[in-house]
Amino acid sequence: MNREIHLVERPKAAPTHEHIKVVENNQPEPGSGEILLKMLYVSVDPYMRGRMSDAKSYVAPFQLNEPIEGGAVAEVVQSNADQLSEGDIITGMLPWKEYTVQKADGLRKIDPSLGPITTSLGILGMPGLTAYFGLMDIGQPKEGETILVSGAAGAVGSTVVQIGKIMGCRVVGIAGTDEKTSYLKEELGVDATINYKTENVSEALQEKCPNGIDVYFDNVGGDISDAVYPLLNKYARIAQCGAISSYNVPNDQGPRIQMHLIKSSVLIKGFTVGDYQNRFSEGFQQLSKWLSEGKLTYEETITEGFENIPDAFFGLFEGANLGKQLVKVAEPSQKS
């Protein structure tokens, strides 16, 4: 039998085990032109919460009583396609199944010389590309400017702060534990940090951003962002990447922001990494170069066990992860 994880009910607030279930089905067999994949690592990401709703969005909602899908790393265990061979390690958007049959189209063979295979789901994958394009294209950082990053210890935020330092900026990171703020300062070289759970964010921002904020890379929204807007400098740029504080809060509301944007001529742009699909090779090459040069590092939180994928996903909304949250499902074979 082949275990799968299905969305069985659409959550109205925080998702629980009532909404997501592990089920069993027969193991699939590949047909002509298809490959059989064994899941090795699964990525859980905040955007998946939006796909659990049936509201119109930039990506189609998950279907009820069907496997959830997301970024994953898998091993080819049987191939009836010319593009891939048994033992190849690939990454792509895959359903949450221990074994799955796919066409080779849309899958990318991983080059293990660039780093551990898990980096294709983190710093050399969607989170890294999100950080790169959001900061460089929208934020357009200039040397000496102040960059503020919310959710700074997550997979995207921790890459943003490092790119900010590479660009010669003063970087301030907001996170939710002392462990995370210490990691940001001691390991990633952030200039100042704010623990939003133990500090008054408005007061801390005024103290740690004495010259205002030029670039705000926002992963969380909510009360934290409400405190940021009054400190935006003239011509500041906001890369609106996420709003995780609001994903499980129906009818979430906050202060009016229009006057803050007008008085400082602020640019705010929401985006998803898919907006930059035709430039992925550019981002991938630059991130790989910085990683090989030792200018970028990364942290991973790895939960083990296919059955623990839902709990790893739920933990995102409690800030349980440092860096990229992954679930290890299986080991590659000896051949790979």
C-alpha cells in the first residue's frame, strides 16, 4: 500500500488533523513515457494554507479528497522515459505520496555537486529565488541603506538578510525567539534584531532603525507591518512576499496605510516567485555562485517520517522552524 496525504475539509481558521488525513491507496505502476518516483524530502510552505481555501487566488486550490502537492525531492526507481534514469534524484511539484507516477516534463534533475539535495527546496530552490527576486528586483537595495526583514529567520527571510549584507546594507531582522535572533546576529551577520514576542515592536523599530527604513521585505504582515509604515523613508520600497500572521485569521483588519505610502512616495509591490519564472536561471546562477563562495549559508529544520508532514506544516504557523522546514520521508538508494 502507498500512503498519501489528502485535504479532506477546508479549514476556516488554523488547519488541524481534522482537515488533513493520511490515507492508503494501491502503489502506482508507470506506463509508457512515465517514471515511478520514491519521495525523499517534502517541503512544507506557508503559501499552501491559501490553497486549502477555495477562494480565487494566483494558484488553483487543492481539491478535496485528493493528495496535497508541493515542492519535493524524489528518486527515480523505475523509468519508462528517455529523459531520466533509475537512481536519478529530481525535484519538482509532486503530490504528497510515498510513491508517485509522473511524466518527466516539469521535473529537474538535481546536480549534487552544487550542494546537498535538500538545498533544491531551500536556498537553491523556491525560497532562495523568492528572496533574490523580491529583494533585488523590488527592493533594489543600495549600499548604506537600511533593510528591514520580517520573518527573518525563515527560509526566505534568512536568505534576504544575507543578500542585504552582500549588497552593503544595514540589515535589521525580526523573529520570534531568542534562538532565532541570536542566529541572525551571530551566524548571518544581521546588524540588529527584534524579538517581536518579548519586545515592543514600535519602540524597538525606532531604536534599531534610527535613520528610518529604506527597504521592507515583508513576510508576515499584521501588527508588525502596521508598526513599520510610519518609519518608511522617502522613496522606500516594500516587497510584499507573505502575510503569514493573517492566513488563519478570518476577516483580519488593520490600520489604514495609504497616507504613509503617499507622504513618503513608497513603492509597495506584492509578488510570487512565479512572476519571475523566465528569469529563474539568472537567480539560480547567482545564488549558486554566492553559496560556492561562502557568502551564503542556510539552516534546515528537518522532521522525519511521512506521517509527520501535517504536523511540520502546522508548525510553520507557530514559528517552530529555523530556516527551511522539510520532512524527510526516505533515504536515497545506495546507487544514488
